[in-house]
Amino acid sequence: MSINYTEAEARMHFYADTIGVQPPDRLLSDDGSPAPELLNFCVRYGASLDWIFLGDVRRMIRDSHKVA
């Protein structure tokens, strides 16, 4: 499975715009792993790395179902 980083960045910006916050400056660290600021963003605002990188909403649906 390949990741389209342009689409991933667009999803990250969409999420941030939707909740009215500043998006992280970058998706990836120099070593190719998710950037610390992206990880912090996901923890702080509930964004899903699966959705950001893959466009997969299943994780978000499962988590929402557990809360309900």
C-alpha cells in the first residue's frame, strides 16, 4: 500500500481547518517517520493517523463506537 503524501497533507489541513486550529508544520520527520508535531496534533485533537495517511476512517468509526 503506497501513501500519497499530498493527499495526506490535505487531510491534515482539512482536519485542522474543520476544528479551527493550526495544522502541524510537517507530516514526516527527517527519518521518514511521522513528525512529533503530527503525533502531538493527533493526541491533542483526536485525529487518526490511519485517516491522515491512508484516508481510512475505520479506526475513527471503531473509536467513536467504543465511546458511545
